[in-house]
Amino acid sequence: MIAFSRYPFNLIRAIAGLSLLAFLAWSGPGYSQQKPAVPGGSYPVKPVRIIVGNAPGGGSDTIGRLMAQKLSERFGQSFFIENRAGAGGLVGMELAARAEPDGYTLYIASGSGTVNAALISKVPYDVRKAFAPVAQFSSAPSIMAISPALPIQSVRELIAHAKANPGKLNYASAGIGSSAHLVGELLKYRAGIDMVHIPYKGIGPGIVDVISGRTHIMFGSAISTMPHAKSGKIRAIAVTSEKRARSLPDLPAIAEAGLPNFNWVGWFGLMAPAGTPQSVIAVLNREVNVVLNITEVQQALAADGSETAPGTPEQLRDAFEGGLEQATKLVKDVGLKLE
């Protein structure tokens, strides 16, 4: 037994402080919670790489970094983002698909990216079989915005203007096969109008041209469009979901412009290479759902016009399959070439 009366009070206090620090370090972030565990083993025991197939600053990168930070805090182990941009996101996707299925390489997937890969015949693997869904993060419509130079205030007016001026309006996208490209083609098909598609190497340059008036229309995320809309540089006129977005209630849905059931909603989620142990997928799914219930995370996603979408791996697969079915039908109906 230690006789503390033999030691100076300051030394006793220091020992107590070190003991507390050791306890906190052992307990990890949120020390009142136990570290998530995989049945029959421990996961993760080393840093986890999360691949983003786009450059820093895009939607996948933004939500990926937020989730990586929160998962690091939850697990007490580093989850870090690795940007592998190229070929419209296909470089990063293929790298993730071919990674060791051990839970230490994950992938930030999006509706646009996976649909793009599934519909491009040159992709050397079947994206439907290459990944195991883990958890969906969010769902969000795109924002339809136009140049203020156009004498248009609504989707109805735009459709009327396009019909009166066939082939004279154009719209920007982040590239062939991107979500903006497909939703633009869906609008043309459903409204019976003729617009010219202008693909860019990302939506950023497209926004610049819409602001300047060189390009007329764009479809982008709330975080990329709404700051410019609020400043008056572009005019946001609608959302692409069937109903108004909860986070943007003042923007009408395109469906309200006489196009019933018009619906194009994107999503982000976490996937792992096919063959990743179900025990790892289960614990990751559980922790992602915990993170999605954090107020800070919900507020961050709402600022992007998104809504959190906690659920099972099967629900993420349903979102992917549903988007793929919609895109495949559109491509067939309009005879779209994505190569």
C-alpha cells in the first residue's frame, strides 16, 4: 500500500492527472461509449482509407470528409480521404473495386457516379457486382438555375421559351453521363423541348458560364448553386425532386410545371469492395447511422439541400438499383450515347 502522506501534494495531483489522461486515451473519443466492435474480432485496428473519385471540394469529397471525421471520432481510429480523380470518377471507383475486401478500403459512392459507370460499356467490371453497399448518407435533388440574362422566372416560362426557340437554349453539366446531363435530357424528353448539352470538366466552370450568360441553364447541388442565387448572379427556379425539398421550401418542384411525377434525386453513400466481411459491413452501417443522427451532421447536410438517409445496406442497394433503372430507361428512350 502506498503511503501518500510521504509524497508532496503536487506530485500526488500530477499522478492523478496522468491517470485520468491514460483513462481517457484508453477509452477513446466519447469515452463514455464503448469502442464499436466486430463480432469475433476487432475492427478497425489500423487506419481506414476512403476513396473519393473526384477532386477536393466536390460533393463526394465534402460529405466524405465530414463522415471520415465523425467515424474517426466514433472508432478512435483514423478514417482518411484519398482523392483519386480522373475519367469522371471512374479512376477512383476502379481502384476501390479492386482493393482488398478487408474493410480498410472504402468508397464514397454517388448516384451519378455509379449510374455513369454502369452505363458506360468501356468500364472493365460490373459495378453492380463490384461493391457491397454499407450505408446511405443522404439524398438530395438538384437545383435548376438559369442565367439572369434570360427573361424567365419559372420552369413553365422556360419550357414555353424553349418551344418558341428550338435549339437556342443550352445547359451545362459536369460531363457526359453526369447527373446534370441526365436530368437535362429527362427535362427535354418530358417537356418535348430541344436544348443543347454543354459538358464541362466539373460543374464549377459551368456555373461561371451561366453567371456570365454564355450558358443558359444548369443543374447543380444546393451548395454549389444557392450562394450564387442568393447574390443574384444566377436565378434558381426549381428542384428536380417530385416534391419540394424540406430544406428549400420556396423552390417549386419541376413536377409542378405540368410535368407530373418528374423526379430526379441524387444520393451519397458508403460502399466497400465486394467480399468484405458482413461483420465489418454491419458495424460500419451501425456507426454511420449513429453519425447521421448527430445534429451537427444533419445541419451540414441540410445546408447542401440534402436530407440524411439512415438505413440498412439493402436500402442503399435499392437506391442504386432504382437510379440505375431510371437512367437505363432514359438512355434507351432518348437514344443517348454516353461513350
